[in-house]
Amino acid sequence: MQSKQGRDREDSGRSEIADHGHSGGGQQREFGRQELPVDRALPELKRSLAANRPAILIAQPGAGKTTRVPPALLNEPWLDGRKILMLEPRRLAAVSAADYIAESFGETSGGTVGYRIALDSKTGRNTRIEVVTEGILTRMLQSDPSLEDVGLVIFDEFHERNLQGDLGLALALQSRMVLREDLRLLVMSATIDPEPVSRVLGGADVIRSEGRVYPVETIHVPASRELPLERRTAQAVRRAWDETDGDVLVFLPGVREIARAREELLRGGGLPGAEILPLHGGLGREEQRRAVRPSTGGRRKIVLSTTLAESSITVEGVTAVVDSGLIRTQAFSPRTGMSRLVTLTESLESADQRRGRAGRTAPGRCYRLWSREEESGMPAARVPEMLQSDLAPLALELAAWGVRSPGELDWIDAPPEAGYAEALALLRRLHALGEDGVITAEGRAMSALGVHPRLARMIRRAVGLGLGALACDLAALLQEQANSPAPSGGAVTDAASLLPRLEALQASPRFFGGARTPEDRAAER
């Protein structure tokens, strides 16, 4: 006989599946027909898009926007058989959304619904809804500025304000104005201020949908800053475990902190039957799915996550959140011309997003590892990447697009002048731009590689020396390193640290299968 807790968790799992948009209608299957909050906003949204007006959908967590909206628009007359592109800021979110929507059609990804992310894609000739990461849209626009086979571009989770997301919106806007006046644009978010977005869209209809969120009690549990973060986190997790009945979602700034917190929890015990699982972008898909999906047999789990679970991904069964109050992000220094990972205090906007994850399926609790007094000094909103990132990739994309100055495009936040000037100077040193600021043939070849201009130049030079495969391997490691610190906490920049990772990469099964021998690598050159 199953326990009440097990039955409750199973029911909440079914509710979460419904929240992810498994709905009927059209060619979709008829399971999960429970109405979601976003359904009530769909008529207004359809009217706006039918009138060819850009739209902004503000839909709270639990409203069902990500997986309900694209299928609901698939048979609109103005789409005329063309695709819907939906941008997700994270790879796991893109794959998960595509899988959920495909399941609602009784299919798997690659049929009516597909996805494209870095190094992986599942699409077919009949794909009508394509979920992509933000950089993929940039590549699509560069190769086909008119997006002839696309009728609607959806920018999901736009509040994250990633550099590629802002760039994609600016390019899509110009494409709409110059080439494709019938291209529909839809921005979706739970928390974004719609006024600046509406302004850059030339006046957009703002449609709101309330989420289905249960009350969440906020508990401040400040501890001595002399205690390591993993110790403070473990104390709060054990309290949440004792005081709540569901799963516990823990927000930490990065992979290093996740590993240390997990070790501390395992060492300290007191969590009978708990599954303690990491969740971050560096994991394989099966490991990520294990963290996101309900545990088997009614077991409770503790998920230690980066910002991945803040808005892009729903961890099912969570009734308690432990928030460290920290984020890790890249910051660019015009003085050094390099980006580096920094750990910062999160914004109140992010803290509210995290808190809401405890109230998706039942009343919950959020344990914040800071005091009310500290909270008053936290920033109100996150800083867009545009204002703090290395702008060299952006400048190269704009040059490839044919833009001489960022002022030729419409931006929510324009690229800072000093950072952009430094980016142009770097591109000239890399021979990607001429002295007149026009992109060179070398610059176009670099842009097509889809990596940072420094790495693109390295690959291009290496190809001429017969070392192209080695350069691509190094570029993959260096680009991944830019988003993840070394286990010691520093950056992996010396050859001694890179060499073991390079050897492991070269010996592993590749995307097209099979481990590569030295002879294979020689043949590739």
C-alpha cells in the first residue's frame, strides 16, 4: 500500500506534467486537459498576433506559457504553414520544452516538435515548432535574414537578458522592418518590466496571465559569514527537510559550491532516504533529467542547482527552497580585455523567482541565507549582460550583419561605448575588421565558426598549419571553461591543467560516435 506522502507526490507530479502544457486541441492528445492560467490569455494573444502587432506575454510561474502557447498558435491562419521558433536561454530548458510539447502530440522530439542546441538537434522535414537556444537564432538570421520559413519568433524567459537574446531581438526587429513585415514577434517572461521592451518593439500589446502559485513562507536564516557556505547551506537544508514534506531545491552559485554542499550533506547524515542530486549545465541529459523528474518510489530528494532551476527549468515536487543569495556571472574588464567569472549577490528579482519555486504544487517555504537588513541592500534587478559582458562576439556579429554602428539597430540597452570601442579594436587586431570598420573575408570566416573571435582566429590559423582538429578541441575546452570555474575555483589557463582534459576529450566517443585514435586525428588534419 502506498503512503499518503507517496500518493501526494505522485499527484503533484501529474499536476506538474499538466503545468508543462500537455493539452488537447488540434492534433494534440486529449490527456492533461486541465485548464491552465495562460489558457485564459490565449484569445487576446491570438488577436494581437492576427493583427500583426508584437506582443509581450507576462505569465507567472505555473501559468503554462512555455509549453501551452506554441501549440495553441500552430494552426493560426497567418502562420500559413510556416514554423514557430521559440528561444530558450538554456540548453536543458530547450530540450525539456521540446520533449514536453512533443509528448502532448503523442510524439517524440524530431517530429512536429524539434529542438536545436549546440552540438545536438532533433528536427525533421515535418517540424513546425522548433525550440532553439539564443545563439542558434543568430546563426539562422545570419544565413537567412528574412527567415522565410518562420512565421513567429518567441523569446521565452526574456527577463534573463542574455547578450545573445538582446542581439537576436535587435536583428529580428530589423528583419521585420526591412524584409519581413509579416514576421510575428512575441516576448514572454514572468517578471520583466514590459515598458522598455514595448518601446523597442514600437509599441506592443501587453498581455498578462496570473500563475497558479501557492503561498510561500519566507524564513531568513542568517549565519556567521565565517562559516563556509557549504556548512551554512547544509544547516538550512536539514531544517527544511525536517519542517517540510516535499523535495528541497537549493540554489548555489556554481559547480564548486554544489560539490562541496553535497559532500557536507552526505558527511553530516540526518537525511534518511534522501536523494542528493546536482543540477547544472555541465551534466549529461540523463543526469539532468534525474534531478528534474520526480523520484521513484515516493523518495524525497534534495536538488543542488545553479540558476538553471530559477526560471528555465521546473524541478517537480519541490515544497522548500534554500537560497544562498549568490550568483556567478561573467564580468568584462575593458582594462584587461578579458572576461572573468565573479560571484555576486543576487537581485531581489531573482530572489523572488527562486522563492516562487517552492509554491508550484502546494504551500511551501523559502529559507534565505541572509538577514532582513541585508535584503534591503540587495539590487532590485539583474544587470543585463549587454552592460557587463565582453562585446567582441556582438561586434563581430553586427559587422557580419552589415552594421557599422550599433545605433543602426533598436536596443533595450544599447552596447556601452567604451566596451564596444574596445571590441572593435580587438577585431581589427584579429584581422576580422579592416581599418574602415568593414568586415573582412577572414572576419566572415571567423563569424561562421560560432565561437569567441579570439578562439575563431586560433582555429583559422591552426587550419593553415594542419592543426585544425586540435584547435577545435582546445576551443571547446576553453569556451566551456569560460562558463565554469576549475574545481579549485580558479580559471584553467595553463597547459598542465588543460592537457589531461584535452586527452580525455580526444579519447571519448564523439558526437558522431567512436573514440578517436591518434591515427584518426591525423587523418582529420
